[in-house]
Amino acid sequence: MKSGLRVIAVLLAALVVVCAGKPAAAQQSRGHVYLLRGLANVFSLGMDDLATKLSSRGVVATVHEYGQWQSLADAAAAESRANGNAPIIIVGHSLGADAAIEMAQRLTALGTSARLVVTFDPVGVTSVGPAAGYFINYYQSNNGYGKRLASGPGFRGNLVNRNLNAIGSIDHFNIEKSPRLHEEVIAQVRSVTAPKPKPKPKPAPAAPAEPGMPASAPAAPSGTQAAAKPGAPG
């Protein structure tokens, strides 16, 4: 009997350890990150690495071939609406960066704009048209591929270009694999997907005084005698 109780106690302790080890963010993060690979679906494996890092932090992240951007936009819009307008984040490299911009524009046309769009060295698209959201473009203008992005007609978001020409260890074929850039992107994603704090409850109003109860008289100043009531003996 005692050995059976010991086994149960060990199992319960293990269950507590497992539950405690689960990050709270895994249960609370909102939204979906769509990562788009570039040419031939094999030259942007940094997208897979970034997706793994995001998933380990409790963020839903999936990797796709860049040519799927239109169907992904439709699915993302439907998923977001079904989950209380949960944020949509898009990350792409090379042709996947071009597709990320096109996907963002389609989402805006569908009435569900992406909250964050991150591009690594777009190669064909040089401007962001009718879209909303926050865009960050990591690129090199001296590697023969990367392009700076400009805001085009109908753009209603914010656009930041990060020129990485000075970093000699980065080129078009490994820019999306940089651990340093991954950490920057993860911080941006988590700022978007973090659950909103619950509003603090308002303090309950003070209970009204009972009818017929006189207000308490103010205390007499120290060292003095309270004035006698009219009609009372002095």
C-alpha cells in the first residue's frame, strides 16, 4: 500500500514539473507568423530556423513557399477574423520578401491588414503600395540583389529601411539566417503577439449611509471642551 502511494506521489510531482516548465507565452500569445521562402523553396532555410525560434517562445509560426502568398492571405484573413482580429505577421526572404509585400497588400484589400511585415533583401518589388501595418526592410544595396523599399500610392503604414552594407559577413544568401537579425525580429513579433493586459477592476463605490443615521460629529480639538448643545445643562 505504501509503495503504491509513493508511486502516485512521484507521478504527481512529475506532472507538476512538466506543467511548470511550459512557458506562459505558449498558452497566451495571439496571432500567426507566416514565413515565406524564396527561389525554388530551398535557398531561404533561415525562415525555418526563425520559425523554430518563434515556436519555442510560444508564437504560432509556419513556413511556406512564396508562390502561395495569395491563398495564404485569404486563409490568414479568415483565421484572424475567427480569432477576434488576432494579429497577422509576415516575414519573407528574397522572392519571399516580394511575396510578403504582395500578401500584405491583398490583406489590406480584404479588410484585415497585417500588423507587422519583415522583408529580407527583396529583389523585384521596390515599393509598398496600398497596405497598412509596420514594415521593416533588412537589405543590402551592394550585394547585387537587395532593394530599398519606398512607400507607393495608397500606402498607409510605417516603413523602416535597414541598410546592412557595412556588415561584410552578410550577403543575399545568408541575410535571413543572421542570429542577430533573428533576435530583432523575434522582439518585434513578441511586441505584437503579446497578450493584452487585463484591465484592472474599478473600485467598488462606497456604500451609502443608512437612512436616519446622523453624521458623526467632528471630534473636539485637543485641550478644549466641546460646545454644549442648546438646551442641555451647562
